Amino acid sequence: MRAHRPSGARGAGAAPYLFLAPAVVLFTLFTAVPIVYTAYLSLRRTKVSGLGLGRGARREVFAGLDNYSAAVGDGELWAGWLRVLGYGAIVLTVMLGLALLFALLLDSAHVRLARFSRIALFLPYAVPGVVATLLWGFLYLPSVTPLRDLGIDAVLLGPGTVTFSMANIAVWGGTGFNMLVLYTALRAVPRTYYEAARIDGASERQIALRIKIPILMPAIILTTVFSVIATIQVFTEPTALRPLTNTISSTWSPLMKVYRDAFVNGDLYSAAATSIVIAAISLVLSFGFLRVVRDRAFQEG
């Protein structure tokens, strides 16, 4: 005879799904559906009949892989990737290096004002990217910058310096967040490890290099992957600085090219295909990096 299941047990079994439902609905509506629609648009194009005037003169037709072929063969896209590659080399090296340094300093046994320092370092991350870029942009402008009063007469938005100026904004805004991730991972390490090392005569520098950094490797990998993805998607800094200088083109970064194609040229189909190409390259770079460092970071065979 089949036992009767209490109604309370049925309610308890359904509770996890009820809690997950809002997240699943939001993910479906604002992530999954746009991705599917973008993939659909990337396979379409507009066919113009005659002069393109009148009803039915413009029709949406199946384009196959033509949009992808055009995107891959577009020199402007790859020129943007080269610029982002140089920008990313600066940002990743400096930002993650400073984040690791600050995390180690804050976790030191002799640190002072640790709470104030954490807040001060994290505060730039709370500033919206557009606001931060405009603030730094006015500092870079020769006509309004206070740096001239200090005797600094550098051209910070010129062809040879604009990449470094944008990288400075990203480093200023992102170092605090990465520092906090690394510092939180350090605080989870038992203090007995450090005490044993000090008893054996290890200095703070040796503890940092031989104990803390190896333990931090998974967190360092995590912050590196997030930073790589954010660097590939750079859009705010060059777009906000563009009205202040003529050295930043409308296709400076791959995402800027997508924006121009979609909302300036009105070619949603080409922009959709380029977006898919950018997403694919991002996935390859991120998972490729994880594949290379996986064994060392997570001790997998």
C-alpha cells in the first residue's frame, strides 16, 4: 500500500524551486532570450528591392554565415583587438600587481589603520565608470587640468599616451575590488601557518612569498579571469573620453564597433554577428587561461 505523503513535506520540497524561480525568470528574460535573439539576428540581413522605397521594399531574409564572414574579415575589428590587447597588458599587470601588494600589506602583522586603508582603496570601485572617466578626463584636458599649476605639462590625451590614460582610470577603479577579494582569501587562512613560520625564523617577506602567495593562487586566478573579461569588454572609458579628444576613434575597441554598427549605422545584423564573435573570443581566452593554470592553481592531475 502506498504511503500518503504529508502536505508539509510536499511544501518543503517545492520551497527551493520557489526561491530559484525569480532568478531563473530574470536570467531567462534578460540573458538567455537576448542571447538567442542576437544569434537569430546574426543570421539575417536586409534585402532591398528597387530603390528601397515603398511598402515591402526592404525585407529581412536569411543570410547564412555572411555576417560572420564579414565580421571576421573586418580589419577595424582586429585593429580594435590589438588596441585592447595593449590596453589589457597594462591594466592587468598594474592592477592585479597593486591589488596583490595591498592585500599582502593589509594582512601584515605590523599594519596600522587597516580598516581605513581598506575603505580608501575600495572607495574608487564604488564610483560609476562614466563619472570616474569624466573626472579623470577633465584632469587630462590641458585647458582645465590643475596639473599645469604643478609644472606638469604632459599631453595625456595624445596618440601616444591616451591608452595609458585610459588604463590609469581602469586601474584606479578596479584595484580596490581585486584587493578585497585577495584580502578576504588571506583572512580565511589559519594564523597558525604564519606563527609556525615565524617560529622557524621566516621573515614577513618570506612568509608572503612562500606561504601567502601560493595559498592565494586560486583567488589570483579568479580575479585574473574576471579582469580579462572586463578588459575585453572595455567600452565606458574610451566612449566617455572620446568627446574630449580626437585620438579615440569610434571603433577603438570591439564593443565600440558593435555600438557604431548597431546604433549609428543601423546595421543590427552585422553588429549581432560581431557580438557573437567577441563573445566566442572571450570564452576561448578565459577558458584557455583556466586550462593553462588549472593544474597549478587547483592541484588537479
